[in-house]
Amino acid sequence: MKETIYFPFQPEIQMTTTHYRELMPADYSKSKDIALFYQFETKKGQKTSLSLIPDGCFDIIFCCDAKTPSAFLWTSPVSRLKQPEFVDGCDYFGVRFFPEQSLLKLRYPMKELLNQLIPLADVLLFDPCLIEQISLAASFGERITLFKQFIHKSAEMSGNGLDLIDYSIKKIYLSGGMLNIKQLSTEIGYSEQYIRRKFEEYIGFSPKQFCKVVQFQNSLSCILKMGHVDVHDVIHENGYYDQPHFIKDFKKLMNVTPKQYKKTLAMYSNLA
């Protein structure tokens, strides 16, 4: 049986930056809100573009530039995407939220926000002083504390549909992305169309698309943890029909095959 814990991997952020640090919340296995706190520095004297891969999550990322600090919402792409808007030689602090998070209510449906790096003030009501406070913080730990204080002051998301999303996503995690949406619809008593509408509103992806993302992220976990890519093991572990099916789904989300992506990661490791 698959674990219900879902970890959204973003390996290229760590591999293309310096002084990378990350911390999972102490209650990670029970959390449905924050997946990860992280911090990195972009390399000096060169343009930095960072690749994000599909994970169904969204990040809030703070540019801690001394002169012009800023904050952005960084949303999941539908396929691997490079964002070039990063200041060189600058500290960044990020917070990754699970798809089922209930702490923040954005101004727009997530379906309208995918594939973007958006100024945070455009999509979320918050005190602008937070950006300066996090930018001037002396340490990674202090930035985490400041962000937690902001979260505690924020009103919890309200509105119909969130319990449905939370329950459905947990079922998808448990199935490893192999959940039958028709069976889910029958079990919870809502139509497939209603479930799809709520998914697109809260996380941007349809239930079927999100199942594919979870299946892909679990596959990526296998690839990252293995010394070499044994395709047959990945196929068996993650419920793909056969090798062509696995490669096709992987390439759709990553724009490269598993073998090509493994070479990309090896290249980053050699440059580090």
C-alpha cells in the first residue's frame, strides 16, 4: 500500500543555486498545509533561471534584495518550465504549500494562476511590512519564525468544497495517483463535474491531471533515490501499464525522457 505522505520534489532549485537549505515542518507527516521551508542564493554575475516541475503545489517566494525586496506567488506548471526573473547574487526564501492547504485564500481560482510567477500583492491580502521583515532577517530560522507568525494571523480559508478537496487529495495520495474518479464520485456523493470544478478552483488541476502529477512525483522520487534508472522497477512501483506509457507520461510533464532528465541532473551535479 502507498504511503499517504506526499513530498513534492523540485530538484533543480537546489542544483542550480548555492547555499541551499530546507526544513520540513516538525509535524510534516500530519501537515496538510506547509510542505517545506527553503532558502538559497542565486549565483553572482550570471543570469539565473530556475526550472519548476509539476507538483500541484504553490510556493511563496521572497526576494531578499537589500534595495528592492519583493515577494511572489510561484505556481505549479503543467509541464517543466523555466522562470528567468531571478536577481543574481541574491538571497531567496521560499515556502511550499501542499495542494490541499487551508491557510491562505487567494483572490483568483488557481486554474487562472498556473505556470506563473506573480507579485504576491496581486493575489493575496497581507501586510507589505512582511516582505521587508523577512528580507532583513538575520537567519533562515528567523525567516521561518516570521512567516509562521504571519500565517497564524491569517484567516483560515472558508467556503464550501474544501473538505471535499482535502478528502479527495488524501485518497489520491493513498492510491499513488491511481484513483478512479468515477468511484470517488460515487463514494462521496458528488458528481464528477462538481469535483472537477472544485479541484480547478483550489489547485488548478483537474482530479485526473492531479493523479498524473502524483504518479509522476512518486516516479521521480524513485529515480532520484536510485543509483541508476531501472525503468521496470519504476513502472511496477507506480502502476504504469508498460514502459512506453511511463515514458510518454513522464515526457509530457518534463519535456524530456527519464533517461534524458537523469543526464540533466548528473550535469548539474558535475557543475556544483
